[in-house]
Amino acid sequence: MATAYQEVESLLGVPAGDAGSPLALADRVEAGLSVDAVDRIARMLAPHDSAFKYRIVPKATLERRRKSRSRLTTEEGDRVARLGKVYEMAVSIYGDVDKAREFLARPHVMLESRAPLDVALATGPGADAVVNLLGRAAYGGGV
């Protein structure tokens, strides 16, 4: 059975991490994720919004990285990984990709009427707040 971090690694298209290491994904982010990870997570979160990936990494920066075949910075990779974590948790809880996307896109009163995806995209603590909200749903707290 794959761990949540291994699920995120798979979602982002990175080789499977060392199952014994809870820091495998963190190490991969620090080393630099592939630019393709941005495309993969954008397709999962917003399949009908071709510009969504530019909310993760600005267009000029993303295109420059593609041309030079460079990797994402640690900050950019962290943003991608946290979105992957939130997405995987939402899918796990809702059991349906469309329902998970709907939850992530709909403003939520417990997030001051902000959409969970916007909150998770903005900062790490914002992503933690969304994960906590999803945890409430998983354990009967309702969301």
C-alpha cells in the first residue's frame, strides 16, 4: 500500500521514493522537480483551464525553464507538491475526482469564503488549513 507521499510522487511524475524515508518527497522537491510536474498537477486540478499552470509558476518563468530544460526551484516545487498533497487528500476523502475538484474550487465558510484551492496555492500554512478542513470531513466533522 502506497503512502500519501508516494501517491503525490506518482501524481507529480517523479520516480517512486524510498519507502523507508518519510523525507523522500521533500528531498525530490529540494533537488528540483521537473517542469512537467506543473503540467501534471494543473491537468489534475483544472483540466479545463489551460492557464491554471501559470498560477503555480508565472508563464515567462515556466517557458524559460522549458527552453533551458532546467528544473523547478525549491519554492516552485514546494507549491506543486503541496497542491498535489491537497488534491490527493481530497480525492481520497471524496472518493471521486470530480467531487474533489468541486470541493477545491468552491468557496468555503471555514476558509473565510475563499476556495480551498486558492488558499492552498497561496501559502504552506494555507495548504495546512485545507488539509485540516479535509481531515474534519474524513473524521465526521463535516465540510
